[in-house]
Amino acid sequence: MSVEMPEDWPVVAIGSLTRVKRGASPRPIKDPRWFSDEGHGWVRISDVTASDRVLLQTTQYLSDAGKAASVEIVPGDLIMSICGTIGRPLFSGIHACIHDGFVAFKEIDKSRLDPTYLYFTLQAQTRHFEAQSQPGTQRNLNSALVGKTEIPLPPLAEQRRIAEVLRSVDEAIAAAQQAADHSRALQASLITAQCYGHGHEMVSLGDVLTDIRYGTSAKCDASEADGYPVLRIPNVVNGRVELDDLKYASVSDADLRRFSLEPDDIVVVRTNGNPAYIGRSALIAKGMMTCMFASYLIRMRFDERRAWSPYIYATLNSQPVREKLLKAATTSAGNYNINTASLKGITIPLPSLEVQHQIGEVIQAATEAATACENEVNSSQQVKVALMSDLLSGRVRVPS
């Protein structure tokens, strides 16, 4: 490690503190005799990404024969993914088995190393592990590389204090995430109830559209000084338009007019149906009233005498419309492709403009609450990253 550590913090290889044991997969992997509907848990990457620090369940199970050909873990064992999703550590809360996309940290020398401190140290090493991974069909590490990785080793009591601080931050993040999930679920149910629960007239989107078109395939090879901004999928985040990482394209004035975005436009991501309301503040804040949009986005404008864009945006976020969109989309290799004909044919409830405004204001309040919760999650995650950097380098010491 390049950071200068405190004098009482030696930097040591992980393998000198614990036995790094790689998992094993029974072969041939598709042989049904290895698997069972219940029994010994078979840990998969999806189980890890769906868990919060402690693995409590798996979605697949091994037979007795499969268990014998794999590597068993017990409650309290620390494991880490080393294939595909690199460097994701997790404690096991159950008896299970790991395949060769994981390593387990066995026989940890607890007189020198606190397991929870190791957990957070592994989290801090994610980029290092990704850089060390070997290319292939999926990037992967091996147990030797993990074992050779050096980590700082504060005195054991300080390790525990560092781990406790970071664990408390994790708890705050988990609480904020739970509130955000609850807010989004409430928002979704409110949208469906408000839009569909009052017997409003049903119309197709095509009946109230004034313009609908795909974006441009222009190359984003211009600078900010001499190009026009291009809205891309990464700029469409949770229904909002983020303009922090714009790309720019050189286009003619005619193309700019054809593919401009204006306040109250709605864009839809063709590959998943996610909508975003352009609104007014985002564009004005950037000092721009036009913006190109990429070919995998569809732009829609509506007859303002009949349809209020924030209300239409709310209906596009409702569960009934989401299901209709995905059902109407064409699929190729598991990918959705929503086209303008699909969008035009989608039916939505359309009350009077006055009622649309009333519904839109209620939903907007719920949306703002959900967004505030998500912002708190992001803020807490940034705090954790900064704390990890300070605490695990010794720049900031946790007093006893």
C-alpha cells in the first residue's frame, strides 16, 4: 500500500492472518444429481448482491453429493466474490456451500485480526481486486492474489473501534434505504390508485400526442465549447434528468431542431420503458433550452389542451402501464425494444385537466419524499467512503 501508515500499524498480507480457501463447483455443473429443492444452500452472486452484510438465505440448494464436491461455510464465516462481481464480502449467517466464484476466509487469527475489521478492509480493497482480476468470459481473481493482498493492521482494540464506527454507518445506510424503498412503494401504489381508481376515461397515448420521435445517432465527439449536449441513458436516473455527465455532438441546425428537448417533454428509454420528465428546472439550471437526445430514447410531446405532462409522466410510472409497455415491446436476446407504435397504442386514464393537476400535485409530493430518502442514502454512502479512507489509513484515529 502506498499510503504511509501509523508506526504501530504494520502492513501485512491477508494470507498471513487467515487461510484463503477458494470454493469449488461440482462437475459437470449441469448434472441434476448435484442439486436439490432444499438442503444445503448454494451461494450465488445474486444472493450476495441481495444481502446486507449477512447472508441469510440462498435461492438454490445442493444435494448431499453436491455438498461433498463443494466447499462448506458455516455461520460466522466471511466470504468474498472473486468472479464477475469482484470483491463483494459477506458474512454467512447459515450453513451453505460456495462455488469457485468465491473465497472463504477460514481460521482467522482472532488474536491479531478482527473479522468485522477484515470485512470493511475488503470492501475498501474492491478497486484493487478489480484491477488485479484476470480477463476472460468473466473477470476473476484467484485465492493466491487475495492472500497476497496487503492490509493495514492496527492494534486489535483499535480494529474493533474502527469496525464499530463503520458498522454504525452501515446501519444508518440500511435504515435510509428501507425508508427509500417504502417511499417508492408508497409512491407506486399512490400513482396507481389516483390514476386508475376513479373510473376516468381511457384514451391511447396517440390520441393526445402532438409529436413522438426517436433520438439521433449522432456521434458524441465534440467538446462542450463547440457541440450540443446529448441526453443518454445514464442521464435518465429514477425519472429525473441528470445533466452532470453530458456528452456533446456536432450537428446541423436542422438536426438540432428535429431532436431538441424542451420543458415538459417526456423521454422514454427504449430498452426498459423507464420514463423521465424533462420539466423546467434542470434545463434552466444549465442555461440551455435545447438538448439532443440519443437514439435509444424516445421523445414525446402532448396536446396541452387535453394532457398535462406531469400527469402523463405519472401514468407512465404506474404498474398497469409498465406491464403494458413491456408486453408490447419486442424482445431480442432478452433485451426489450419499445417503439413509437407501442407507445402510441398504450391506453391511459385521462380525467379533465383540472383533475390531472390535482392528481399530479399529490403524486409530486410523494415523489419528492421518495427522492429525499434516496438522496439521504447517497449522502450516507459518500460519508462511508470518506470515513473508510480516513479510518483505514490511520489519518483519523478512533479514540478509546
